[in-house]
Amino acid sequence: MDTKLSFTLKVVKELLNHGFSVDLRQKESIDGYGGWFGDDEGEEEFVVAMKHPMSFEILIHEYCHFLQWKTDRPFWNSTIEDYDTLFNWINDKNLEVSELDLDKSFNCILSIEHDCEKRVLRLVKNNPIEDFDTDKYKRAVNAYLWSYHINRELRTRPVRPIYSDRVMTHMPTSFYNDLSYYLDKNNLTNEMRQALLLEYEINSSDG
């Protein structure tokens, strides 16, 4: 069984061997994010904010994005191509994007993120990591995947962490392997939606 430290060291070694820069920064967030995996040619990078309350969970999630890139490049390339469309539309309120293109981007995002979460859960099942709370991670996964529906609906990102206790307590510890479950907004319960809305700095009763 790996400790979180030993697993982190293995991840860093593997990333460096594949030519990625590794930035495990002692901050709670970096540019508003807990971390990211970037595969731009010549700028390959792996970044995690190590003082984030869920820094290890972020690290293992971003590592599984690396595994997608490493082991299933056709899938990675096909989904990442339209990944940023939704975010560009959210960040630039003057940008006009068709519903068809938003649908395409949204589906790509959920597809790649859902596959990533399946990889994380499979990895920790087959290679247990000391003190890794799988139920907590599944709650976070549900908050993360469902938050994309809210992002699109409100055309904004949350202003506070969606992994707050008040959100996590309303999230289930079940994870659905079928992507279609998370693509169907009807499966987002009102309880979960209202909990997520609290982190978008709006009156949840307006939703």
C-alpha cells in the first residue's frame, strides 16, 4: 500500500520522465484553480496547489488526466479539441456561441472528466493508498460533475470552493459508471442543486 507521499513521488518521477514540468506549489489555489494538467507542445505541465484542502485528490485527478493523454491519445485528442468552448463562453460575456457548439463542448467536458474519475476510482481500488477516503472522493466527484450544469445554466463559475462541507454533505457517495447519467440534468436533485448554488454567490431560492 502506498502512502500519499510515496504515491506523489511516483507521479512526479513518471511526469518528469515524460518531459512535463511539475509545479507542486505551496498555495491554496493558483489562478483560481486547485491544479491542472496541460499538454500544449513545449509547455507540458502538471500543477497542483498543495495547500488546497483537497490537494491530494486534485493531484490524483490530474494524474489520471495524464494517463488519459498517455494511454488513450485518440480519446484525449477528440475530447480536448472542443473542451475550452464552454469556458471561453463563460469568461467572455460578449462571445456568441451556438447552442450546438455549447452542447458539443459540454459533452466533451463531461466525457473526459467522467472518464478521468473512473480511472481514479479504479486506480485506488487496485492500488490502495493509505488514508484515502473513497467516499469523500465520490462526494467530490458528484459535486464536480454536476457543477458543470450550473456553470452553463448561470454562465459563470462558482466564487467559492464547491468542495465545502455544506456542499459535500448533500452529495451522494455513489458514482455512476454510465456517462449518460451525469449528462442528464434531470438526475441532478434539487437538494444537490441548491447546495451547489450556495457557492455561486446568488440566492439559491432564485434558481
